[in-house]
Amino acid sequence: MTGVPVISTEEFALLFGVSPADVRSELERQDSKGAFKIPADWVRTGRLRTKEYQAATGRTDMRGAIAYYRGRGSR
């Protein structure tokens, strides 16, 4: 084990507020171009979602954020 968290495409999509289809498309687009680079607009949305999750729960953990957004049924 490396200690590196592994999350599904769906969980990644929840954290960044995009659709799983968008994540899959971006993964395919970047497939042979080296390390995956998160698009800048996803980074901005992800930061906003992090702040929203923190404000609502007082927590900062990734698994909690995934559960929070899954429970809201929101992208």
C-alpha cells in the first residue's frame, strides 16, 4: 500500500462538481499525455465545493465531502 487514496470516477466528479461523463471524456482526452491535469475550471469549482462542505460540516476530509455531495444528490 502506498497510502495514496483511490477514488472512483463518480467520486471524483462529485468532488469537482462535474459529471462522470465529463471526467471520463477528459481522461480519454489526456490519456497518452502524461500525468492527469485537472482543468482549471474544475479546480475553481472544487475549491468552492471544499469551502461549502467545510462551512456546512466543519470538516475537511475527502471521504466526508464525497458522502456530503452524494447525500445532496448534486453534482
